[in-house]
Amino acid sequence: MSSESKRLEKEKNFHDQLVGEEGVARLATHKYYAVQKNARTYYQSLIIQLCKGKKILEYGCGPGSGTQEWAKNGAFVTGIDISPQSIDKAQEQSKANNIDACFYVMNAEKTTFEDSQFDLIVGTSIIHHLELKTCYQELHRLLTPTGKAVFLEPLGHNPFINLYRRLTPSMRTEDEHPLTRYELGELNRYFNHVEIKCFALLTLLAVPFRRFFFFGILCRLLEAIDQVLFKVPYIKYWAWITVIYVREPKKCD
């Protein structure tokens, strides 16, 4: 088995196990997701604005909750995931909720779809699991000339967050790589418009207070400070999360 095949097999097994255990392996990290609300709200609202009447592909769709949300908002939805168990659950949920969507077990780096097939491609915490050059090329190939892509992804520059990642290796695959400023910059080679919006820097300090009545107020205060700090060059890349929004694949030379 080639090194590439081994990498993909490890990813498949990890996510099969994660779905099978209903995410038990990551329960310890859920306390941090409380400060992700703004990022996720922005990501979801952006997709809802863009998806009506469009052909949308969700990378790493997991059990399919995202794809069902987009379908409810008027999109023609296809979901792919490397995990067969995830696809099984996505199909079950769609059938139970009478949602018309298609799901396939598929490698997002090398899909079997035709060129220029999708108006919108989205995903949550997926492209940092992929070989990025191949991923960017595939996104470029699959999108229509006016197509767009939106992803919610972790960043890889904050030393304190990276220390936590090193101390908790069982919560992630060994090949995943939170994105760097350089890797985000490479998107400009493939798309005419690239927007990077960052979230959760000082906001992470609110995590210990998530069960207190003033948690929401504290989060909003720290989020406001974060947005001021993000105006300083390079500081925004120390954030935990980014929403990537790209538009209009560049014409091939």
C-alpha cells in the first residue's frame, strides 16, 4: 500500500470510529466550541445567502446535518465523505426527514464528478485534512466559472493552541494540519477573490466561564476586542478559526 493510500485509510478509519462512538473521543473539546458560535453563525449565514437554487457540494459531510440545512434553504445538495459510516448516517437522516440529497463515499482530493459541476462547495474542518495543492486544484476544477466555496477551518499559528494539540493527539489524525497564512495565500493562485475572516483569539479566555450567567456578555466583549486586534497585520492568524470564502476560479493558462 502506498503512503497516500495509507494516509487515506487512516483518515477513513478515524472518522468511521468517531461516528461509531458518536464523537466520544472529542467530548473533551466541546467546552471550547462555545466560543466558536460567531464563526459558525457567519459560516452558515453566508452559505444560506448563496445556496438557494444552486448545486452545492459539501466536502466531509459527516452524518449530513449540514447538507440537510442547505437543502431546506433551496439548494440541490450532494454530500461526500471518506467515511462509509458517515454516509450511511447521512442517508438515514435524509430519508427520515424527507430531504432530497445525494451522498457518496468519496475522496475529496480526487472526486469522480465532471468539471464545472457545482455552483458552491462548502465544508467544516475538512480541507486541513487534505493535501492542499490537490484540494485547491480539485475545487478549481469542480466549480463553475462564477462558482464559490466556503469553508470553516482551524488555523495553525497560535503556539498555545498548537501546544494543546500536541498534548491531545488522540483527538485528531496524525496527518491533519491546521492552516497557515502561506497555505491560505495559495488560494490566490486559483481564485480571483479570496476573503479570510478570523475568529476566536482572546475569546478563548471565556471558556472557563461558560457555565456562568455572564458568559454571553464576556464572549461579546472579547469578540469585539478580537476584531480590533485582527486589524493589526498578522495578528489575525493567531486566531483559532477562520472562515474562507473564495469566488470565481481563475481561467487556466
